[in-house]
Amino acid sequence: MEDGVVFKKISNMKSYKTIETGMEKGVLTIRLNRPDVHNAFDETMLQELTDCFQTMDHEQTLCVVLRGNGKSFCAGVDLNWMKAVSQNSYETNFQESLFLANCFYLIYTCPRPTIAVVHGVALGGANGLLSACDLAFCADDALFSLSEVKIGIVPACISPYVIKRVGEYGSKELMLTGRRINGKEAEGFRLVNKSVPSAELDALLEETIALLRSSGPKAMSHCKELIFQVSNELTLEQAIDYTARMIADIRASDEGQEGMNAFLEKRKPNWI
């Protein structure tokens, strides 16, 4: 665990072997917890991340923060696990890879805002974890690498999310060269939203959470659904009807009515 960070474990949260979870004032913090291997993920960690995202109480959760214990955010896939899996049949390899891909998709489609906070290294598959989150912040001295090509493989399962963040040609540069970049370079590639000195990382996170607290909880979930549909599912013509129906529904909702009334009455809405 990095210096100066106090993690409050809430007694009624589920216990896991490779991740830690804690809830404080609606903020669900998930910490990757294999610090001896820089939080490289294996089958157990993927299963536990999947379980955590599948079973979280969305009604009680404002947002989800994904971090790493120890010196790093995540060193990607545990190579010992990957090597062992590679010795199995093609079908077993496929099923393991499918489980990995589904884990990233589950994070990407989480109804609540998700924030990755990166320090140390984010190697290989770690970039899938952070790219699947809605927001990603890092320390200036963090190191990133899409290093799969260096061991003769490709960043397949993480590619949909990295390419969404970085774009086609930035992804080509990072994926083909496998070179390491620091936090500021990652910000330049748009792999992360913001890179700041390490000492300022927690303050940036708290500022962002404060902004989320002022937003309508259901409106944020609807925004995520809106962006998903417009970006992935709908043609421009289909979006005409979809977007018109969405705003009509939300204007008439209790939260929409409360938000508009609060604005007109110059008061804070009831979710604050």
C-alpha cells in the first residue's frame, strides 16, 4: 500500500483472497492485493473481480475506485499462470481468455462511475483494467507498457478498451513497439485522463468524487447507458428516436423533476 493512504475495510464487506474491498460514504474501493507480484492477475483475481462487480449494491454505490496495493497498480497477467494455461487444450485456453474478456466488459458496463488510480507500473493487461474504467488518473512517475509483443503474443482481450481510449494510430504505436511511457506521456496518448505528481493523486481523486456527489445518481447511470448505446449500438438515424425517448423519460422522472425544481428554486437537490 502506498505511503499516506489509509484504506478503511468495512466489516460487512465480502472477504477475498486477492483483492480488498471497502465502502465509505458510497465509494466502493477495490484494491488489487498481490503486492509480492506487483498485483499481476491470475484466475483467482479475475474470478474475485468478476464476483465483486456482479454482486455490488448499485443502490448504495456512488462510484467504484480501482487501485493497487504495494508498489504498483498492476503488472498485467501473471506469466506463471499464463504459461500453465498455455499448456492446456485450445478449448481450455479459449475459455480462460473468454473469462478475461468478460471481466473487462463487466467493468466497462458497470452502471456506476468507475475510476482507476494508477501508481508504479501498469503493464500489459493492466491497461485493459484501467481502460475499461470511465476515468483513469495516474502519478507522473507511473510506467505503462503494452508489452505483449515482447513475449510473442498480442493484447487481444484488452484491445477494444485501449483502442477506445487511445485511437487506432496511438494504439499501433504502443502495441507494436511495446515501449514504456510515463504518466505524462500516457496523458498525451489519452490512455489516462490526467497525470499529476504522486503527492497530488489522492486530492485529484477526492475532487472528482466531490463532483460525482453533486450529480444525480440515476442520471449518471443513464449517461453511461446513453454513451454506450450511441458509441456502440446505434446508427445516427437510430439515435434520433433513442435519444429523444431517453430525455423525455428522464425529464418526467422523480430525479429529473427534483433536479430541475432545485435549480429553479436555487437550492441543492435532495441527492446532495
